[in-house]
Amino acid sequence: MEQVLKAVPGTSSAYAERGIGGYYLDITPDRAALARYGIMVQDVQDVIATALGGQTVTTTVEGRQRFTVNMRYPRDLRDNPQAIANDVLVPMPGGGAVPLAEVAKVALARGPTSIRTENGQLASYVYVDIRDRDLGGYVADAQKAVQASIQFPPGYYVVWSGQYEYLERATARLKIVVPVTLLIIFLLLYLNFRSITETLIVMLSLPFSLVGGLWLMWWLGFNLSVAVVVGFIALAGVAAETGVVMLIYLDHALAGIKARRDAEGNALTRSDLYDAIMEGAVERVRPKMMTVVAIIAGLLPIMWSTGTGSEIMQRIAVPMIGGMISSTLLTLIVIPAIYGLVKEFRLSNDDGSGNRSTTLAALAARATQRIPEPAE
């Protein structure tokens, strides 16, 4: 696995624990010999535990201190396999004792320097560091490489642990949090406008506001992470807020013009709709720009911060800073144009003419430059 993972793009280092490196003393009871002497396996194990490992026989009390007293063979009788085999004696039931070598096999064996277990099973770690890649994409490529290059024996399997486990848990939560957040935003918008059409105008325009965050992430070389997703969730809320402000201005401007036309006894025309869009969008740029500038000014210090936690905070701030720029264009240009198309469609249906001469491109151009209405 170490060699396979080193070939995966993005691997900074890969190191596998060496499973062999320590010497162990294996004592295997000879059951046939034990049966001849009438000795039980448990007797042999007790002798090994007492003579080699040591067994607590009593506790001494010295004032407020207590010390355990262990008993085992002296070092010269247990410092090599030959001495253990010949000098450690196993008592027989009828009296007397036999050397351990007569009833067990004593030998040195190679094994791991340390024994690790996970969920009751032996485990060996392969440590991997990555660079210039997102964690989720790297693990996906590494899993494919390991699956294609390594055939595991029966009973062996791989678990991808470390930070990837945290990412998986966070992804599972975000699969619930993100849809719930969008649903809450949709519900709040509907409760505010009491109109599905205007609610959908704001909701369908949210992806455009996220484009700026993606561009700034790409420019700074940031990868997708949980902190970035949190930043995009916050950006979606702020973009919806600015979209709501714009639609409220447009509705108020259109309602004022419609009230004047009703008082005069005239119907609302496309020219009136255009004037309402100009009044609600173009002539009220200042409060919208103040909102955007205030948000960006509050986030820029986070971009230049250093110290503990700064990397996470930067990845939350970057989507919002880039997204507020594209959200400004969305609020000032795209939403008024979509608003004009929707209202013009309703005007066409109301007067029965069906003449929809104003297109999305024309409304976008009108939102940036006042163009007189053509004479009819």
C-alpha cells in the first residue's frame, strides 16, 4: 500500500508501519508430554506467569505508603531461552518437578514491535500526508488505486481513518443541513412576499451569487472543505437578503406608479413598468452598495489574519467575499431584468395583446442606461 499510495497524485509522503521488527519468546505446551506427566496446561501457564512475568504475593504497608511484593525467578534464570527451558521447573501432581523444556517448546520468533488492535482485530497503520489536493478527492483516487493494485488475503480489509472520518461525518450532516437551510430560506421568502413567483425569482438567482465565491476559491487555490461549505451557506442567506431588499424596492416603486395610474383611471403600461424598475433598482443603488461594502469590510480582516484557527476562518470568509461581488451584480442587474420579464408577461396577459417586445437582454441594458421608450 505504501508504494501504491506514493504514486497517487497529491501524496506528500506515505509510510507503512513495519510489521516485523521485534523478538518474542514463544512457549508452546506439548500436550502429549503433559498427558504423560499428568500436568494440565493451566499449570504450565501459571508457572510461566509466576517465574517469568512475576506474581503479586503480598502488599507491604509503610505508613501511608503501600507497596506490592512480586515474586519471580532471578534474572540469570530467565535471561535467555536456554536458561528458561532448563531452569524453570513445572511441578507434577504426585510430587517432584520437570524442566519446562520437557513439556513445552521454547523458541524465539519474529513479530511486530508493537501490537495494535481496532475493534478486537489486529491493525497496522499506513500514514499518508497529502498536498495541493482536497481530502475527499484524494481518498477517492487512493481507494481506486488500492483496489486496482492490491489483492488482500481473506480476512484483511482497509479502513480510511484520520481526518477523512471527520469529513465523512461532516458530509453526512451537511446532506441534511443544506437542504433544510434552503427550505427555511424558501419558507421565509414566501412568508415575506406571499407570492411563489417572487420567491422563485430570489431562489433561482442564488446559484449566480455563488459563482463569485467559486471563482475566488479557484484564484486563491482553496479546496472544498467543510469550512468552505459553511461559508457558502452563509453566502446563500446574505444573497437572499439582498435579493429581498431589491424586490421590496421594485414592488414599492411599482405599487406607487400603479396607485397613480389607478387614480388617473389609466392602466399600467410597459413604460410605467420600466420607470418602476429604474426607480427601484438604479436610483437606490446606494443602500445596496452600503450593505455589500459593510459585509466585505468586515470579512477582509479575516482574510489577512494569522494564528490559531485562521485557516478555517479564511475558508469561511473567501466564499462570502467573492460571492458578495457576484451577488451585487445579481442584485443590481439580473433580478431587475427577471422582474421586468415576469411583470411584462403579466401585463401582456392582462391586456391580451401578447406582445412581449422587451427581452432579458434589453431589460439588462435598460437597468444600466436609461433608454427612452420607442414611440408607438
